Amino acid sequence: MVKHQQTVYVSGALCGLSEVQHPGCDHADYPWDTVPKVVEKIFKSQLWHDQRQKQFRMHHTRTDREKLEVYDFMAPIIADGDMGFGGLTTTVKLAKSFVEAGVAMIHLDDLAIGLKKFTVGEGRTVVPTSEYLSRLSAVRMQFDVMGTNTLLMCRCDTDRSQFITSTIDPRDHEYIIGATKDIESLVESIAKGMTEGKSYMQARDEWKSRGGLMTFDEAVREKATDEQYQEYASKATAFGTSVNQKRRIAKAILGDEPFFDWDLPRSKEGQYMWRPSVKAIVERAVLAAPFGDMTWARMDAPVWKDIVEFHTEVRKVYPNRLFAFGFTGMYDYEKAGFSPEQIRSFSDDMAKLGIVWQVQPIWAVSGLNITAEKFAKEWQKDGIVGYLETISKPSRVPPIVDGFHKPSYAGSYLADAFFAAVAGQEITP
Ligand SMILES: C[C@](O)(C(=O)O)[C@H](CC(=O)O)C(=O)O
């Protein structure tokens, strides 16, 4: 029988929506200490519930206690560290705050801060591999300085990322897209197109259709004979080969290098276009693994073959690696080709790949809204009877749901115990 360890997950998206003065949409644009403060609130609440349950139980004989519930409130708290909130000193302070708040594990990702465009399909921008590893190193250093056994989960958001902030790390060059047609830049074309009445998306897509967008290796493939490309591939496609090295090798083999300009497709914010692939995620995850205890390849859609490929490839390098997976809110299982049976067995199937921690991170948005909506409608329709029938009575049927009606829930016995202690006399019947 597999024992499932329950955990508490503190979502950055939800904290950025509900734990701040100025709500936002999953941009990590909230104060960096927001999530640590929520962790601290939850951890102290766990301790209090554990205390009031223990005090209530100790109010009974050993025999009677056998009949009382004994609930483990101290579920490990796992929290969203997003991308570390900018500079490395902030990432270090974030790590320190999380440890002091009582967190069991945090995850840190390779996203650029605040660049997601949710509606135009230009969603995710990653930072260079070197910057991602520096973030993880900052957290690892802080944990080690504190001598804590807090866990670090290395999260990669490279899947379906469309941009990268810099070309500084040659380990990313294989996936950076350039224009192979010597035309005006994307930014110039969009600006011109919009003055002519085109929408941003129309102007953008029109330019992309003219730009001959591809990676440098693909540009060489287009220009070379099979034999030439075979020689090129043997010399210029090893992991970490820079575009400048690729250019020299291509020129030596082909007599000339293909036109390739990765600045032309840059966005207004300066990001470079990026071609995501499972291979790119695997490379980052393998480099990141030594800094952390778990790995999470965050995926925008549940593509089963990608999930199998990613976890299989990483486990070729780290056979005992533990993985995480987040069922994000937008998953369309039917569109991803899942049968009803595959949806039902999805969790177990992933567990067989080493995905031992699985989370639906934003349940609380729809889940609580539905409950509140349902209760409000009952109240309007039947008055207090609605509350009694749909909330109060069902929650009193064993296993009783925590609520003020539960003897020890609200801590009434614990509170009165303080009076008794101070007064030197027992006041609780
Ligand atoms: C896990 C996550 O980082 C979160 O903030 O909860 C989000 C959740 C979501 O978008 O569904 C994420 O997966 O990026």
C-alpha cells in the first residue's frame, strides 16, 4: 500500500491574487516576502491546531483518547519561490525568509520576471542557463549557511517558452531563433504595420512569415548538402557550441555561412526568440540537479510523450531523481489526446516515472469560489435552512469536518485552560 504524504502548497499565483494590497496575474509582481509571510501564517496555524488538539486529548484518559481523532496538522509546506525576484541578494533573502517561516521545500524557476503576455500567446520568457544556475546556487548557499535541511526543487519553465532574455550563455545558442532573410527588424515592422492600421498580432505574424525564422543549425541544414551537413553536425552541434563557433565551422565547410541574425526577431522588450524543446529542458534540468533535491519541468499542456521523454532522459543521468508535476488550471486533456481512462490513471502513470509530488496549485481559486457561490445561492433560496442542509449537517457526519462546532476546533478548551492555569482552578466541565 503506497502511503500518500499530504503536503500544503503555497502558490505564487494565488498569493499574488489574494495576499496582497494590489492583486495581479501570476507575474510575480508582488513583494518578494509575500509567499514567505503566508507560509509563516500557515505554519503557525498548524502549530496552534496541533496544540489545541493535543490539549483537548490530554483532557481525557488514555482509554478515552483512543476514541478521539488524532490528526497530523504538521503537513510539510511547499512554496513557490517563482524566479527568485530579481537580484541574487533578493533570492538569498527570499531563501532565508522561507526557512525562518517553516517551509519544507521551495521551488525556483528559470523564468524572466514580469514578461508573460497571457492573451497574445507570447507567454513565457526564460533567462540564460547561467542566470538560472546562479539563482539556484544562491538558494543552496543560503540553505547551507543556515545549516538547514530545507529542500530545493529546481523548476524549469522552458517548455513552450518563446523567448530568452540574453544570448550570453552558449549552452542556449542551439535554441535561439534568428532571421535568415535580411529584412527590417520585427519591432520596426510592427511599428510600421500598426501605423498602417494592422493589429499587433497581424503585423507580428506578417513579419514572421517573411523572416525565414530558424535556429542557426536549421539555417545551415537549409544551405548545406547532406554530406556537408553531416560534417557540420559532427563538429558544430555539441552541447554548448556557440553561434560564433558554428559560424566558423559552417564557413569552413560551406565556403560561406548562412545569413542569420538573431537581433532582427527581438521583441520590444529586447528578448530573443527561442525554440523550446524537451531536449532543452532536459539539458537545463541535468545541469540544475546538483543544486537541488527535486526537479519539475513545468508544462503548459499535458503532452504525454513529452512527459515520458523528459523524465526518462533525466533519469538516464540521475536514475534516482525525484520529480514534481503541476496540473495547471488550463489543461485540456481531451485536446492533448487523453482518453477518460488515461486522465483517471494520469497521476499513477506519472508516479511510475518518478513524479512523486503532484499538485493542482490553483484549486483554491475555483474550488472556494464554487463553494461560496453554492452557499450564497442556498442562502438566497432557503435562508438559514440552506446553510443547515448543505454545510452544517453534512459537516457533522463523521469524519467530522473541522469547524466551530467541533469540540476542540476553535480552541475553546485551550483558551479556557489558560484561565484555569492563571486562576489556579479548573473551570472547564
Ligand atoms: C504553480 C504556479 O507557479 C503557481 O503560481 O501556483 C502556476 C500555477 C498555474 O499557472 O496553474 C504555474 O504553474 O506557473
